[in-house]
Amino acid sequence: MIGLLVTLVVYALVLGLIYWLVDYLLGVFPLPDPIPRVIRAVLIIVIVLVVISVLLGFVGYEPVMPRWRYP
């Protein structure tokens, strides 16, 4: 149980650091208006998907890609 909490904290720190870095770089290098909003939205979607995948892995569900079967 402690290992699970430590892993969640590490994931939260790494994902938060990545979000902060992208947000900082978008502030340093000004881009036209819709581009930073799109980048932030895509980043948040990716972070949410990673968090969902990590949480599903903790409960025992490992999503696998379907395999193509050749005849």
C-alpha cells in the first residue's frame, strides 16, 4: 500500500513538472492566440489519459493492444 502511494506521488510530481515546464515555455515564447490554448488542452488530455492508465494498472487491468491474427 505504501508503494502504491509513493508511485502515485512520483507520477503526480513528474506530470506536474511537465505541465509547469510547458506552461512556462509558452509564457516565454509568445505564440499567436489559439496555439497555446490548443497545446495546453492537448497536454491536459494526455496527462488525464496517463493518470487513468496508471490507476487502471494499479487495480489490475492492463489494457493491451489487439493483435492481428494472420491466417
